[in-house]
Amino acid sequence: MAIALLLFDGPRYCLETAIFVDGGRQHHDIRKGFRVPEWDDYEATLPPPAYGKTWELKEVFTIMHVREAVRTIDDKKISARLVYDESRLNTARLPVVWSSANHWHRGSMYGTVGFHFKWEELIAGKNFYWIEAIEAYNPTAFRILICDPALTPPPAASTPYDPHRDKGPLRFWNGTWYWNGTYTSEFMYADDLSLERLSGFSFFKHHDTLCRYEGSACGERAQHQSKTGAIILAHVLANDHHGIDGYLKHSEVPNSVGMSLQFAVSGLQLIFDKPARFSQNKVPTTYANRILLGAFSLLASGQKEAAQQLVWQSMTHKKFEKAFFSLILAHFDLPPDAFK
């Protein structure tokens, strides 16, 4: 039996080795300076165990807060941004878009609005580089850079990572992508992402107490999907945006409205639907529609009370209900009984 003794300087770098041989044959060729890959500690086990933490990777999400999501919808793309946290990339001046495969049962720490992308389409023709593992996070976050072959990665992320060969948290095996769901996956895409590449759009519950970007100052902590959806829907209607319509109204159930749009509609209606507050002013339907669109614009910009007062003082409750649903049905090209 061959035994190799390794002496390490820190957790990953081998200074000396002792090689034992059996019958004159050297079983290991471990030399001074051999560096153990950091990703070995986060290996996704293959073949995937029946009840393990190695999960198939089909889709990733870029999750953000409402204000950034509104800007993204306006721009029709997710803009790459510089990395400012404790990452090795924080001095690299390399803009990236963050995405993850994780679902959080206690709510997301990253925001409340999710843009979905199919994994295989996102990484087609791209190179992978290992960045780091952030053990200060719970669970540990592993970070992998995804970039065009023409891009020379910065020194902080210059270690090539091959999912076909390397035994890390991201692996490709028998034609299928896998990742280690025990950890926080953070894939850093070195380019803007056009919304034309979307595979889905949804609202996420925010974590009750934790926010990665704004900490205790975050006003969206514990926010329900219906409240998030209300602001996004108000902005979409007020500005006549149609880029995410299909994803909002998509449903796996035939002849029904998708859950994301249901959340948004119920949340938006709840903000205004207080019958005792409405006046008896009778305005034509055309005017009512315009007033509502103006109120939606106010709401999306953070002026909730002004939006409510504009609607309540301008029309009856019955007129509000008629105008509210007519605007939504027309915008999303839905049948009259869509919300019955």
C-alpha cells in the first residue's frame, strides 16, 4: 500500500511530501508546490445520490429589489455592475450580472423580483473561471465567472474551471448539468443580459430579517409577492411596457392567468379598493382610464398616498373597478372573464 504525507502552508498549498513505495513502484507523484483546487471542498457528488444535495441545473435567477427591477424593465436588460463586497473581484473593475440556482424557503436576501434564464442557453459558448468560496456566508457561497472566450479574465479569477472534468460544485455529466445545492451558488456573468433572453419572471418573498445589499435599511424585508407585484404592474401599465407580459400571465393551467399576474393584480387592487374612500364624481371611462394610469405612475415612483387620493377623489368605486380591469385586460390581451 502506498501512503503519501503532505505538509501544507495554509489550507491549500503543499510544501513537502513523503512518498512511500511498494515493491519498487511509486504510487503517487506528488511534488512540492502542488496546489489542491479550492473547489474540491464543494464537490457535487456524481452520480447524484437519490436523496443527496446534487441537483440538476436547468435555470438560474437574477433577483433584485423593486427599484432596480423597474430600471431593468425600462432598459430592457440587466446591466452588469462592479463587485464591491469582499470578493477577489472587488478591485478587478469587471462588471458582472449575478445569478443563482438557489430557492430560499425563508425568503431571498437579494430582493423580491426574479428574472429567470435557462442555464444551457446562458452558458453556450462561454468559458468558466473559478473565483472563490465565501465561507463567511451561511451557507458558504461558491462563485464562478462565466465569460466570452475573447475576454481575458482578471488575475483574481484566472483559474480555468472545467465542469466536464473538475470535481467542484458545478459539473456536467452524461449530458446533464448538476450543482451542489448544499451551498449558495453565485454565477457571475461578465456582460449585460438582454431581457429577450428571459425564460421566466416572478416575484419572490424577501427574507424577514436579512438583506444582502441594504441590511436593516431595506424596506422590502418580509414583503409579500403581491405587494412587489403591485408596484411592478403599476409601472408596466403606466409606461405601456410589454417586454415581460408573456411571463407575467403565463400559466401551466390552460385558460387561466399565471400566478405572477394574479399576485400583481390582487396587490394593486388592494391598494385602491377601499369603497368608503371613493367620491361620487362621475367621470367618463376614458378619463377614468387616464386618471388610473397617472395614479399607477405615482405609485411606481413611491408616491402611494398621492396615487390613492387621485383615484379616490376622481371617481366612484364602481367606475374604478370597471376601469381597473379594463386596463389590465386590454394591456395583456386577456378575455373578459380572465379574473372572474
